[in-house]
Amino acid sequence: MRLDVLAVSISLSVSGALGVPCALADPPVHTFSIVARDPATGAIGVAVQSHWFSVGSIVTWAEAGVGAVATQSIVDPGYGQRGLASMKAGRSAPEALAQLLAADPQRDVRQVAMIDARGRVEAHTGAKAIQAAGQRVVSNDRYQYSVQANLMTDDRVWPAMAEAFEQASGDLADRLLAALDAAQAAGGDIRGRQSAAILVVAPASSGRPWAGADRVFDLRVEDHPDPLAELRRLVRLQRAYALANHGDELVAENKIEAALEAYRGAAALAPEIIELPFWQAVTLASIGREQEAMPIFRRVFEREPVWADLVPRLPRAGLLPDDPALVSRITALRGR
């Protein structure tokens, strides 16, 4: 029998004997995770890896200006939504967690961590979490985080996460990933690895969460032989596309040199994505800098000729001047 199925069986047997409602619908997502706040920027995040399909859809919860939650072991996903709602209503993370645990007859099989927008943090590892299981909670002027894990190879995993997070450089996403890498290097989940996720939110809500500014990173690897490596690749791509989008915003503000610098940065971060330099070339051509645009178009067409077919469609969309001669000069580069 698989360990995760066995864990559910044990939990149900004990609960039934005590006359407590069974956790039959609760998924057994054993894992390691981190919730953290960057005191310098106010960014809040949560990251996780597990030998469980689509771990990010269950474990990771965060809201800009509110906080973050990781709920795992025998999971009640309601801890995520209700925890955020409680913190949004004004409770600290420790208060919100205590309130939810007090109302949960299955708290002994839960592992949960919460952090709020002020860096107050708390975690809970239930007595029936499968060993090795534990947590480390830190909240001071420099570090505000909790690392937690269950069903690990041994008890070195969460201390290794804490050490890596505190020693890592870069932004919050970099440091969250460093903690996950350290957990895996220390032995990780005894069953292996399957999925991972990272969710980083802004320190304050924009009031327009649908516009995307509230979520700096919201990435999931649902099933992969090396989910942390794949998650790092996705973070790199997210950074590249964020730079490209920023370039578009700068063009709209007529800050052309800054926009071109952003486009160059995006292309450097993700050289395998040929679409990024294509739009850089389109921007250059649209503002009369054809001489700079043409070598970029040529390199794009050499790698993926199909992009030349898109060029004649751009004037009607207002993305290139309505100049047939210009369009002809660009598309002619495909054949060179």
C-alpha cells in the first residue's frame, strides 16, 4: 500500500474510534513548504514541492497585502481560503491559525503555516503527521518565515530549508527556491518528487487583482521528474515576460530607450523564446528605427520563418505603420 493511502487509513481508523468526523475527503498531500515575507520590500510568498500531483492547487495560498498560507499533510484546503479571510479581517497570522485549529477536530493530522502582511508568522504540525515531520518559525527584523515538512527522509530537511533561506541572496522568489532546493538536497520527501509551485504577491493590493499586478509569481509544475528545475525555468520565463510587458508600458509612455533596454533584458533572460526579440523589432520599426530593427527581424526569421507571415497583419492592428514598402522590406528578410 502507498504511504499516502496508508496515512489516510490510519487517520480514518483513529478518528472513527474516537467518534470524530472522518477526513475522508481530505487529500494526503505530504510535502515540504515555506511561507515568508521580505521585510525590505513587503512581498509575501509561499513555495512547495511534493510527491503529489498538482500540489500547488491545494497547498499554496496568498493574497496581496494580506498574507500567505501553506496547508499540507492530510489537507483541509479551507485553511487557505479561511486563513486569508481571517487575516484580511484584521487577525494576525497566529490568531487566524489558532482560531482555525480550535474549530478543526482533525487538527492532529494537519500541518499548516501562515504569515501575514506585517510578518507575524505561526505554524502547526499535528501529532499524527507522518514522520519525519517538523517546522521552524522565525520572525524578526531580518527574517520572517516558517518552513515545515512531513513524511521526509529524515529530520534534517526543514533546518536545511531555514539555513538556505537565510543565506540566499536575490529577491523573495530566489530565496524561496533556495529553500526548496536545500530541502531536496537534504533528502526531501521519502517518496520522491512530482510537483512544485511558487506564489509571490505584492505587499499591497492594487485594487485590480484581475490585472495581474498583485501576483508577482503564480507558477505551478503539476507533474515532472524534476519539478524544482522546471519551476526555476518557469520563474526565469516569468521574469523575461514581465520585462517584455514593462517594455510595452514604457513605449506607451514614449520612454523608448528604457523600453528597448527592457526588451533586450527579456531576450537575454529567455533566448529560446523567439517571440520576444520579434516584438522588440516591431517596436523599433514602428518608431522609425528600421536600421536597428532589420538585423533582429533577420535573426528571428532565420530561426522561425513563420514570424514573417505575421508582419503584413500588423499595420491593420496599429502595430506597424501602414507602409507597404516597409512591410515588403521586412518580409523580404525571410529569404536571405
